[in-house]
Amino acid sequence: MFKYPYYKQLETISVHKEPERNYYVPYQSLEEALTSKKRDESQRFMLLDGQWQFAYYESIHHVPSRFFEQPLLDNSSSYIQVPGTFQNQGYDQHQYVNVSYPIPYDPPYTPYDNPCGIYQREFSLEKQGDQSYYLNFEGVDSNLHVFINGQFVGYDQVTHSPSEFNVTPYLVTGVNRLTVLVMKWCDGTYFEDQDKFRTTGIIRSVYLLTRPQKHLWEYQITPKIDLENKIAQLEVTTKNWLESVSYYLYNPNHQLMAQGVFQKDTQITVENASLWSAETPTLYTLVLETNGEYFKEAIGFRQVEVVGREIYLNGQPITFLGVNHHDTHPDTGSVMTEEMYRMDMLKMKQLNMNAIRTAHYPKPPIFYELADELGFYIVSEADLECHGVVNLYGDLAQYNLMANDSRFEQAMIDRIYRSVKWFINRSSILIWSMGNESGYGKNFEKAQHLIKKLDPSRLIHNERAAEPVSYQANDFSNLDVISRMYPSFNEVTHFCESPQYTKPFMLCEYSHAMGNGPGDLKTYFDLMERYPAFVGGFVWEWADHSMKCVNETGDSYLGYGGDFGETLHDGNFCVDGLTTPYRQWTSKMEEYRNIHLPIQLKELNVNTGECWLKNINSFLVGENYQVVYSWHKNGKKVETGSLDVSHIAPRTKKSVQVKVPTITKQDTLTFEIGVYKKATGEYLGTQQKIIQEVVEHPWKNELSHLASYPLDYVVKDNQFIIIEGKDFMYRFNQQTGLMDQVQVQGEKLLAEPSYLHIWRAPTDNDRNIRKDWQGAGYDQASLNLIDCHIKKTDQGIILTGIYHLGAPGIQRILGIELQMTIDGTGQIAYQFKVKKTENLPDLPRFGIVLPLVNQFNEANYFGFGPFASYEDKHYASQLGEYRQEIAELEERYLYPQENGNRWHTHWVEVIGDSHQIRCTSPRWFNFSLQKYSAKMLTQAKHLDELQDLGIRYLHLDMKQNGIGSNSCGPYVAEASCFSEESFIFEGSLFFNKKN
């Protein structure tokens, strides 16, 4: 039996761990503190990351009883990277779970066979008798037992929290052996049920600090700002003042501006201070010195407060344009490096984001330092989630089960306290979040009281206050915001307009960005603009979670829940980010960027040339941006220029004059602005206004002058209608009313018969409506011929038919009147008059599919491009003319689904090696050109299951249902639903050989 029982004792969170303190790394001298770019340049810092010896055991009870006394020299040991996870280095298996606990709910116990690993490494030290030594682990999942030179040092078990041990008595001069036992589960697992891949190991850095025996342990820095007099003050407090604490304050240009010796009531005053914000992340440098140690802190002078129902920073209202950020990478799992964080944050800046919620645990110190430097408002969350209680059986399944149970009070308060104490001096943190999806109750109320007392300068957030304990009085006095996840637009309006709510309203999660989505970013942003009480939100989430896998043939692919042999999992629900697992650019990133431009295009009066722009910043004035404009006539750029926005103050709307080009009533005219940072030239996004729209195609005159030749037709097998003209043959199937084959100058252009369809490969955001669609038979629907006629007229040959669309066992879905007119030039004009049966779900789509031979790999079109676009997801794109290869027209989501649609298309020309197809309509329509059918996309679970069969599927749709974010958020907005009970879809096709 394993002799250390701490992992299953609720009352034992840690053993011999040092008390929490604020994060710092001491330096040896003032010069070292000022010149060091990284903490490992400190002479007092020894980094212990790298290759460690490692032995893995399937059960804690298989571990040798005296494992810590001997080196790992037997055959069971190998080497493992620290930081790193078991699962990403060949041990145990990956498991993705969203809500349920990965183990039976039986706190504080874990399964008897609890996998674990022994880490071991040696390091050399010249031990000095007048120094103390502190061993730091910045994050170990799920717990750690620490031994040095065969002696037990201590224990801790909060994964995303530093664990610090005084190891002075255990170290010797020379070689020291450090051994760490890490278990997969402990009683802390019941508080760490976050929506992510479950990992194990030393996942963050390990280091040793050398310190004088008498040293400063903690200090709290509080900036105070007198906005009226433009004076800032720094207040430094500590519980263990030493005899002398000197300070040095440097301005943002690294020039010394103040120095002295702290007394207990000393405050450093800075006149005309440059204030910190996400837009202007100005940092001063404070160095404290005592007893030969130097502590360097980046200081942002800022003040956050609630004014009415708004959040103010430095006297100005701010809006959180934010995102939730998990630590995830396909190669390293939950391990993130400084370079990874920096790359993520710089991409967020490119998207015009200003805020991050640390979902759902504190980050390592470097993350907050980068947020200070680059400028982000941080909602820093405690490592606390008990979501699994909602999936228990029967009456026990209640959100507030653990939050209101005194047995768990100590553990919950400890986790929240740690999350605050370590990072209390970081300027970027504006809000402390008490955790995620852990219910509400007395335990949280006690923690909130403690944190407000510890740090009254910041705000406190707890989303689960939305559903408090119903049978007792609840205390919300220490909460500063009303927070919700995924409300409907009507609910947002209610929270903002109802007088019963008196605090700022914030969405800690919204616009679930899973797969092809989200489709509601613009609507939520418009609501933020409309209601000052709506202080912003955090999109769920930044990046797709996926782990690198290798299949039987040795090829790598990206896996999600269920791909690793695990039985309990939540499938691809983790693949829900704006960016991909490897952080490639996506259309949804472009969508977010364009919607949240700092300079917004609001209105344009073509009669007066008055263009209204809005600066949505809180601090930066318009002169920080360059705004260029362009006029486009029928998709062609006809005029460009720049707009003077220097006079537009933050959060104000002003007009500028633009010259409007001359157009006719037959022209489509659009106006675009592109916004750039003036200092760097960095592109920030585009917005467009459609001034005048005429649905027309460029071949009108050409086609009208085509010579018309006589047509003949024959009916074959009482089913097929073969129409022949000069250089073409069309074979129609009376059972479908559509072409089975198209032949132009002897060459067949269809790989398979064309067909009518209403089904789309469900997007992740269709996962709920999909059940209704399938229940109504949409995925199995087929046409039933009721009546069909053919006649020859002066216009050409006209096919008319009545069809019913339905599925076995289900009532009729659609009644369709179809007319096809083929004239002597070979043009095909089609018209569908459609009547939908009552009380059926919204349609996924309605249109026709032409399965083309594989010479067709390019499209020239006039519509919303260059990115995929839909009714409610088209702000990444602009109305214009584009020419793209098929690879550019597709968007490959990790879980195959509907993709690549081009919305609001006026015309499209599908281009092959020798032939082309021209598609038009009297009103705009949708098209896509893909290598895979909707059926193939529906059946596939991974991209590597899709096989290119050499068929190019041209979809021409009257409409598609909107995208929304219903994988976790509200259903598609009513305006974007395909809910019409009757409609007409008409257009024309022309197949010809290229010149």
C-alpha cells in the first residue's frame, strides 16, 4: 500500500508547502534586475526544466515502497521532458471530457488503480550556510510528492498553482537528487473538472531560488490615481517589513525618476503619470531592495471601478472585446511556452481583441507579464470547476452540491485565495473570477468576502450566481458584475433594460466558435453598442483542442474525444476555437476582426457625401489610425482615397466627406474602408456598405446575341428526355426534373446525375437542430414524380413537372412545381415554386447539385468573398468579384461539415480545363464548389476519411439556414432562419466550351 494518504484527504491540501506570496524572482544586484530580459538571468534562479528520468506505473500501488531512496536506474525508467504531460509523451492515454467527472463521484476517493509517474533528476549546488533555498513548481497535474536526497519534503495538489517548498535542510553541497511522484487523480480532481483534455504531469516550470536567510516574503503594490489632478501614487504594503526597503522607480523610458527608502506609510507620487490600458499599455519599472535582494516589478498605473452599470478604467468606460483562452497545443497538450503565449496574444491583437479570460484556471507568471506588456484586460480565474455534479444520477445532480457543502469549504477557498495572492501585483488583471461552473453557495460567499478584503481595488466575478441556492438567503454583495453564458439576444436586452438589475452585464462566454461558426458575433456586438450596461464579453474560445495522433499507416492526424480508446468522452466538443489547433488563420478570425474594428463605418449618405465613422476605443484618438476608402462599381475598384479621422475622440461618432462616383441605375456600388495602425502600418480590418445593388451578370449582351439553333427532343424508356441542339446534348430525368448528363461538343460534363437537395452536412452549430432535421426526414428525402409534361414552343423546349419531396414514414416535406426552359442557344432557365408542409423545422437549404467532372477546379464569381459567407456569417467577406481555386473555396474543419458557401452571389462562372458553366439568377443566390458531397461530409468524422473521387460538386442554393452558435449558444436568429413556408427559386445555366 502507498504510504502517503494525502491524495484522498480533503483536510490535507498541502504538507510543508510555504505560504502563498506574490510572484517574484529576486535578483543579485540592481544592474542585474534592470538588464535581465528573462528571469533565468538572475544569479539567484536555477531552472530545472529539461530531460528528467521517468518511470510510469499503471497504479500507485505498483510503486516500490522506497522509490525515493534510490536512483531510477532499472529498465522501467526512461526520460521525459519537463514541462510536459504523460499523455503527450507516450504514457497513459488522452481523454477529453467536457462535463462529467473522469472518475466515479466519490470524494475524496479516487480509483484504486491510480496511474502515476516518478520523475527524477540531479543538480549540483554549492550550498552556502547563510542562504535559504526554495524549490518552486509552477504547475503539476494533479498532485506532487517531493523528495530530495531520499527525504520527504512535502506535498501539494492544486494543478495550476505554484507550489513552493523550503528545501534548505535537505540540500547538500555537490550533487542533489530530486524525486517527484505525480498521480493522475487526487481529491483535487473533484475541483478540476474543466472542459479540456485531461492530462497528467509536471506541466509548468520547476526552479530553485537562492535567498538570504532573512528576506522579504511578500508585498502588495496598489496604484492609486487622482484623475482630476493627474497624479498617481504607488502604495506598497507587506506583512514582514525588514529594517530597510529601498525603492527605485523608472519611467517608461527606463530613466530613474524616484528613489528612497520605504516606511510603512510611504507612497511614491508620480505627477502627470502615463496611465496603463489595453490600448496604451504603458509600464513603469519599480525595483525594491532589501538585504541584498532586488525585486523588479512592471507597474501600470490604472484604476478600475464600477460607475452606474458600466466598468470604468482611469475614468473612462471600457468594453471587453475578449476571448476565453485555454492552455492547449496538439504537440504539448496543456504545456504552453512564452513563445506560444506571445504568438496567441499577438494574433488576438490582430483581431482587435482587448481582453482575455483565463479559462478556467490561473496562468503561469509569464502570461500575465505578457498581458501587462502587450495590453490586455484579464479576467483571472481560479482553478475551480465542479461541473460534473450536474451529471450525477437523480436528485443528487444539482449545480450547488459542492458549493454549499461545508466539507469542501477549505479546498474551495484555498484555490481561490491562491489564484489571487500569487498575481495580485499584475496590472492587466481587472477582475478576479471565482471559478467556472461550480455552482453557488456559502463556500463561494466566504471566498468572495475574503478576496474583497484582500484586494478591494479589483472587481469580482462569479457567473454561477445566476442560479443561487433557492432555499437560503444568498449574499451577492461582493460581486461586481452580472455574468451569463450564451444568452439569447432577447435575454441580453432584458438584462440591459430591466430596472431590477443594477450592476454591469457581462458575458463570460458567448458565440460558441465550434466548427463552422459562430454566426452571431455581429448581433452581440450591436447589442454592446446599443447598451452601455452591456460591458462586453469573451468568445468561447480561442483555439481548437486536439491532440496529434498517428494512424496505422504512420500518417499523423488531429484527434479529439473518442480517438484514444477511452470510453467516457465528449467527442469533438473540444474543437471549438476561433483558430485551429496549430493557430492557422481562419475565416471566423477574419469575421471577428472586421466586426470589431476600432474605427467603425456607420453610415454613408450618397447625396451629401457625408460618411459617419465611430471610434470605439476608450483612450486612443483617431489620429492613431490611417483609414483608406475605396469605391467599387460592379466589383471593380474605381476610386480610392484616405479619410481624416484624427478628430474622432474615443467612443464618439463623427462625419467626414467623401466624393461619390457617378453611377447608373444598372450599377452595383459599394464603399469600403480599410483601417491600419498609423505607427506600424499594421492592417486591422475592413468594413463595407452596399450603396446600390443590381443583380446582373456580365454576359447579358453576349448571351443575347448568341445564335439560336433548332432543338429536337426524344423521350427514352418513358423516363429520359434527350434534348439536342447545335454542339450540345442534355439528358433530363423526368423522375427528378434535372439533368442526368450534359454533353458539350462531344464532352460529358457531369460525373453523376444532378439532383435537388435540402440537406447540408450538419455544422457543429447544427448539432441540436440536426435531430429535428433527421426526425423530419430531411437527410433521407427523395423526389416523387406526380406529373410531368414536355412541349416545344418558340421559346424552346419547356419541361414542367409537379414533385413531392418526402421521406419514408414522414409526411410530405415540400410540394414543388418545376419548370425548365431550354432555348436554342443551350441556355437552361429553371424555376422552382415551392410550398413547405406546415409545422416542419427550418430547412437546412434548398437548391440543386451538379456533380461535375474533375476538370472544374476554379470559379469566378460576384458575391461575398473571398472567405466563406452565410446569412449571419459574412463579415469576413465583402461583396465583389473574386476568382478562386477549389482549394480556396473550401474550408477544412477538423470535424467535416458544411463549408465553403458563398452567400449573396449575383453570378458565378465555374471554370474547367476546356469548358465553363455560367450560373445566374434574377436575385442573389448561394453557391459552393467542393470535392466532397454533403453525404460524404455528413458521414466522415475526420478529414482523413474524406477521399477525393474526382467529382466536383457545384451547389446552387436559393438559401441556406443561418449558422448561429447553437452548439452551446442560442439558435439562429430569426432573420437568418430558412423558415419560409413558400418561395420561388429561379436561375439559368449555360454550358459552353472555352474560347
